[in-house]
Amino acid sequence: MVDTPETSRERDDPCRVGAAVVMLDLKTWFVSEVLPLEQALMQYLQSNWRRAEDIADMRQDIYLRLFEAAKERIPNPTRPFLFTIARNIVIDRYRRERIVPIDGVPDLDTIAVATPDPGPDRRTIARDELRHLQAALDRLPPRCREAIVLRQVEGLTRKEIALRMGISEKTVNRHLCDAMNLLLDMQRGETP
């Protein structure tokens, strides 16, 4: 085979497509193109990863992925490809850290899982608040108490309350306003 300018150029081009890159070309490329980027790579890893002891391993993983990809075709330009691999490795590590192995907990019943049920302290506080509210309602005048219970507890409209109590809606409004004002006074410590 006679070397023409085209075939000679293909042999000298380490970025050729379709054929595996010659190992000598690959090593030369790695030393001349990748290793000068090591300081920038380390700065990137230090700023994007919280544990310094993992950074050397991550750098090696990046170099390994880069070298494996370059066996097929040397990336040109090298810098963006290197930092894309670095970003992907950082993302993979974050994802792996978030996974909790199921066999990491020997007894699943020992895991404290929040339940929708209130705890004993919440139940005690709620009972105490209900006692205070009941005591405050008991101190209201009977018609105000009836109007506020029908409105707030049973959820009736003012019209329905007026029909049930046999009074006008205007009177219902007055009873509700009086009841709310008396309850607020009791809450502030002002007894009626």
C-alpha cells in the first residue's frame, strides 16, 4: 500500500473513527491532554464533593471512564468531555449515598416511623384544651352557648340556626358575636 497524504493523515490522527485507537497514541494523548487538566479537575471535585477522602478515588474513576471511552475514539476537545464525566460521577455518588440498603437495619420494627396518630403528649394537651373550652362554653349564657355550638360544632348556617332556635337571623348574629367576644375575654383571662 502506498502512503497518500490522506492515508498518512489517518494514521497520524488519534481521533479517527471506526478503528480502535493505538495504545501508544492513547497514552500520549492522556499525558499531553488529560493530565494538565488534573488541577482544575481536583478543584471541581473539591468544590462539589463534601468528603475529601473520596476525591482521589473519584479522580481515578473519572480517568478510567475517560480512558475507556478514548479507546474507541479520543474526544476532541478533551476538557468538556472530562468535566462531563466528572459531573456524572459526582451525581452517581450522590444517588448511591441516598440509597439505604434494606439489610442495613437488622429489625425493621425498631425503626421509628412517624404515624399519623398523635402521641401521648399531644393527646394530653388536646384533652386539656377541650376541658378549658367546655368550661368556657359552660360559662356562656344559654342562648349564646346554643348558637355557638350549632354554628361551630354542628356546622349549621345562620338561617338553619334561626329556624332551629325559633329566632331571627339578626338575633342569631348577635348571639354568635356575644359568644365569640365572651370566649375571647375568657381566653385573655378577663372573666365575664
